[in-house]
Amino acid sequence: MPKISDARKESRRQQILDAARRCFAREGFHATTTADIARESGVSQGTLYLYFATKDDVILALADDRRESEALVHAMAQSEQDPAEGLALLLEVYGRSLADPARDEARRVGVQGWAEALRNPTIRAGVTAGMAEVRTELVRLVERGRAAGRFRDDIDPDAVARTLIATFQGLTLQAAWGEPLDLGGIGRLLRAMIRGALFTEPSFADATQPRDRE
């Protein structure tokens, strides 16, 4: 019997995860069964179990995939020589994601994951680990900004990180509900708040303005 190539395995794994995301977004975690996921993905349950032993494993894999994509964005932000530019990049990318209709299902699944984390220790560990990674990257940017004299010395980097994450989580929830969001207005207000809270001089305000990127 011929072996399945690594590329084919990854393609099948992604096929199952995409199907699971659709099922979870449509029916929720508890109403969705592994049989539903197998049927949606067009594979047998036996094949599904070759990739994921339980439904929790599928949920965690979706979270891991999201964390991998976020890691690339964070690496780009950290590569900016000016930490203020790195922070501006994060605001821009995460802000744009809220307006992306292609991410509707991912938003719904993400919000359900937050709720599931309240009762399922395994899911909670995955969710909190993902949040910790984002918080760590934000703290690094703020600490670099303080060291460079761009940000005030009296600000708490962890408090800044947690506040920004909480703001994004709240907007994600509103977007998942289908609330109409004036992201342009929200972005301007958020940049003004950051300028007032973080920057040492008003002239540094320009660093938080959105830039055209190739």
C-alpha cells in the first residue's frame, strides 16, 4: 500500500480543520460531533481519528493554527527598529482582521473557545497559553519603547498589554455578534488613547498613524 506524502497528510489535516471550523461556527462546540466533522470534511470517522483522537484535539489544533499565524505578525512587529512602529503595525493588522468577512467563522469559533475555557481545563490551558504569547509580545514592544525613550517610564508594560488585548477581545465579540463597527473611528480613538498614555512627546504621535504597506 503506497505511503501518503507529508504534503497530502497536511492537506487532509487542513481539510478536516476547515470543516470543523465551519461546523463549530454553525452549531457550536457541544452540538457538533466528530461524525458531523467527518461528514462535513468528506472523510470517514476512522480517517478523522488518524489525525485527531478527540474533539478537544480538533479545537486545540484550530487554536494552534491561529497562534502560528499570529506569531508571524508578531515577528514582523518586533523586526521594526522603532517599537512604536511595531505597535502601530499590530494595531493595523488586528484592526483589519475585524473587518475581514473571511474571518467571520474564525471569530465565532474563537468566542466559543473563550466560553469553553471556563469549563474545560484542557481548552483553558490552550486559550490562556495563546493569550500569554500575545501579551508577551506586547510587553516586549512596550519595554523596548521605554528603553528607547519613546514611551513613558511610569507605564506598566503588562497593564498596557492586558488593556489592548481586552479591547481587541471586546471588539471581536461585537464583530461576532454582527454589530456594525466603525473601525476607522475606533482606530482613531485608540491611537489617541495610546498617544496620551504611552508617548513621551506629542511628536511621536505620527508613529501610530496607519501606513501604506506593500
